[in-house]
Amino acid sequence: MEFDLIREHLATQPNWAVTVEDHTVQVRLPLADGRTQAVTIRRVGHVDAMGVSSEVIEFSSIVVEVPAGKTIPPPLALRLLQTNSRMLFGAWGLGEHDGRQFLAIYESALLATLDVEELVTFVTVLATEADRLEHEWGGEDVW
């Protein structure tokens, strides 16, 4: 799949709002409980291994902003690492955007082998898991 086709494929999903800005695709999708969640897709690199040459993309969905000067409490960090070992897709991590730090769920994929069904599955699963944790921690539907 070509990166430029991602927006087109996601835009065919009912009620998904898709925007493109600065070589990233952002999709906001409605969830079953009336909440919404955003997933960002961006190019992160290229891989040449075992006969496969492909652009690599990253999916991410923010859960919560980590306040400036603060760290994630060790019990929470341990829980997230333990959860990572059981997740079917994605992994919890810390990321930075516009000088602010966020806890988010991340997944990577090879564009050379990505199909529409897999693309939609990644977005849906990551959004659902990120929103579940956002709802559990703060209750507000921010991201």
C-alpha cells in the first residue's frame, strides 16, 4: 500500500473523520460508548531485510499528557510493561509532540504488506485500547 492511499481507505469507514497534515494522517473514530479516539499514522523509516524492502509507518493513540517535570509513577509503569507482554497489537510507550510528553499506545507496520483490512484493524484496536485506559484513568474524553 502507498502511504498516500491510507487517507482514502480510512475515509471509507462510516463516521471516521480523516485529516492529513505535515505527512501524517489523523483519524478520529467513534467508539461504541459514544466516546471518540484519535489515531495518528506517520512515516517513521524504511527497512531492508530478508528480501523485503518497505517503508515503515507508526500508528499512535494518546491516552494522557504527562505533566511537565513529572514522571509516570513506578506502579503504573510496571503495570504498562506487564500489559505490553499480553497485548495482541501495540505497546504502551512515552512519546513527545510539540515539546510535551504523552503516554500513548504504538504499533508499527510495513507498507509493503499492509492491506486495507489490517489498516482498519490496527486503527480500531489501538483506538479502543487507548480510550479504555483514558476512560479508566481520567474519565474525560480528551484524546
